[in-house]
Amino acid sequence: MRAILVGSLIVLASAGSTAAQDAPLEGSPPGDWRPGPPRGPLFLSPMGEPFRGARDGVAPHDLWFDGADTDHDGALREDEMIADATRFFAMLDQRKDGEIDPDDVERYETVLAPEIRTGSPGGGTPRGPGRGRGGRNGPPGGPGGPGAGEGPRGGNDNGPSGKQGAARFGYLDYPEPVTVADRNLNRGVDPAEFAKAASMRFAMLDTNHDGRIEKGELPRLRGFGGRPPRDGGKDERRGIPQ
């Protein structure tokens, strides 16, 4: 009888653990992602927000775009890009103290988007800044960490795709798109820095400089129904690996 009772408790505990893992975190992004093991293709928005799999047949990069396009006119404006970044900032700022600090970054890199720490196809493990409240006494950390700065990003030679970390899953070549927004090198990102990063990334993606980004203007992503360009140009360099 005791053996049966113990066995039942083990089964119930296992079921509870599975349910907890499958439940989305409070304030989770609209993409169909879950903490824990990767589920389906991953897309990281220009600000680093994870979107996984597909919902109702919509690819993850379209889930991001359609959500950020608040007036639903089929194009993103700079103010919409900044508003989307502000929403994601609030999700990352767990203490609601107006700063993405090293603890928030740790959560981002280990819970929300753990794939960015798994290294590039050729190996390597990009790491963000170390833990610790505020983190103002330490030096800038790792590839793509604080102090890396905004601006056009080329891949490095770590693996066949020349990409590291988050750069493998989005439009821009930032190994860590959150910490790279730290412009004053204090190992924390404030709302003004994040908004400035959103503005600069909008300009990078607005390739025809008309103040609007349409879906067809964005780099083609491999793995979501698009074919990589044949000429191996910059769209190929920015593509998501199959």
C-alpha cells in the first residue's frame, strides 16, 4: 500500500512540474514561446524579444511585426519601433526600477532566450555581464556585452555562418541585443538608452530611408519559409540557419 502511495505522489509531482514548465511566464511576449527547452524555430526581434514557433500559421517574425505595427497599416514607423521596445523593456525590468540590470540580463539569457548562450554553429558561448545588483563596479562583459555599441554589425568567424549568440536568430548581427544598448558602460540599460537603440536599429532596417519599414524591406530569414539569396549577400549573412 505504501509503495502504491509513493508511486502516485511521484506521478503527481511529475505532472505538476510539466504543467509549470509549459505555462507562460507572467508578462510573456505574444510569440508562442515557453521557458525551458527550445520549442520550434526561434526569432529574436531587433530589440531581442523571443518569438518561437508559429501561431495560427503565422511565422514568429510576422508575429513580432504585426504586434509592433499598432495602426495595422502594414509598415512600422520609428515611434512604433520605440513603443515596442518600451513594452519589452518593461517586461525585462523585473524590479520596475527603471533599469535592466545584470540580474535582468541573466534572466533574459537563461530563461527567456537561452539559445543565445549555446554558442554559434562553430562553438563558443557568448556570455552577458555577471550577476549582481546594478553591476557598476565591473568591466563591460563578453561579446556583444555592455560597451559594444550600436551601429552596423558584421558577423565574426566563429562558425560557418560567421555569427554568435542572438545574431543567428534575427535581422541584426548583435550577439546580445539587450546589453549592447548600454551606451554609458555602467552595465545597466535605462529606458532612454533602450529607446535610442530602437531608433538606431529602425534606421538600420529602413533601407530605403522613407521613415517606414515594410515586411518586404526586411532581410529574408531562412527557416521560416524564405529562401536565402543566391548571391550570398548581406541578406544571406543575416539569415537564420536552417
